[in-house]
Amino acid sequence: MIKTSVITEWKNGMHFSSIIDGHQLNIDAHKDFGGEDLGPSPKKLLLSGLAGCTGMDVVSILKKMKLNLTFFNIIVNADLTEEHPKFYKNIEIVYQFKKTDNLSDEKVKRAIELSQEQYCGVAHMFRQFATITHNIEYLD
């Protein structure tokens, strides 16, 4: 088992600062919730972690498949429950690529499938309490 540590310091109000592998990250609440909006909220950071995790997998797998990307976006849409504790129940990941990259749709689908089913630990954690779906878009 690999132990991971993150140091998080309370600054004031709802503002916290985390040091992750030497990188500083501000976390705060929106002004409507008592914060100063100095950084993203903790729940939205989880969605960013999901996008980054699966994105890194897909890039790595497509590179091994000898496919070259010039554009790749990931949009994560999530439905938050209304009752406390509020959590993301349904999550949709939209993978966006450029049509002009002439990617093999079969290989793109396989890379995403491998990420979602085998490699992305963040998606695996989310699946303990949420349903994850995904779509692929090819943009002009």
C-alpha cells in the first residue's frame, strides 16, 4: 500500500490552502456560502481530479496506439444530491476531440474504455457511490 499525504492549512473564513507535492492549491467557498471565492470548492476539485485522471490515461493509451492529438478536452457534468450529505450521484464525462486529427473512432473508444474500466482510480472511487457515463464528441 502506498501512503499519500496532503497538507491543508486554514487561512481564514472558508479559505484553505493545500500543498500537494510542492504545489499550492487554494480551496474556498463561493461568497454565497461564506467564502471569498479564492479557489474552487472541494467537490468541484473531485470532478477535476476525475477529468485529469481519465485524461492522462487516454493520452497515454492513444500515444501507445501511435495516434497524435492536437486537441483534447474533457467536460465533466455531475448531478449533486439535494439532501445532506450532498454528493455527486450521476456523472457524465464528455471527451472532445478534433475531427481534423483523423483519429480512429475504434481506438478512441478502446482508450476510453481502458481508462474507465481498468486504469482510472478516481473513476473507480466515484463508482462506489455514483453512476458514470461518457460520450465522445468530434468537433470541427
